[in-house]
Amino acid sequence: MRIQFQGELFDSLVQVSGMVMLIGGLYLRMDSQVNHVMIAAYADDVQIFHWLCYVAIAAGAAITFIGFLGCCSAYQESRCMLGTVMPALQICTKIKYFTVL
């Protein structure tokens, strides 16, 4: 029971971090003040900024979904599903760090 709780807690934190990344990407892409500042300061690089926002949105959605699957697998104590979720989480985490850098 204790390991199940730790797994659910970890996956919940992963899910929340994915939601933060998703909401941050949406905010940066949709806020008109941020767009005006980007156009005024970096007129040539606005498309790159928008592309990076879309990558952050996609990575955040993927991490949120994988966190949800991890919570389900910890709740059901499914070793097969956990064995699938962990490599997918590692891949998405590496994508997340590449978008930050």
C-alpha cells in the first residue's frame, strides 16, 4: 500500500508539472501583451517563439497524459503498464529539457 501511494504521489507531481508546462505554453502563445512585446523586440524571431510555444504545449500535454497513465498503473499495481509508462516519461522529460535549453 505504501509503494502504491508513493507511485501515485510521484505520478501526480508529474501530471501537475505537465499541466504547468501546458498552461505556460498556452499563456505565452495566446496573451496579446506577450505577443506585442515579442513583435516589438524580436520582429524576425516571432515565428520561432510561436513554434517553441507549440512544442511546450505538445510536451506538456504528453507529460500530463503520461502522468495520468502512471497514476492509473500505480492504483491498479500493473507492472506491465508501469514498465510502459516509465520509458515514455523519460523520453518526454528529455524533450522537455531540450525545449527549455
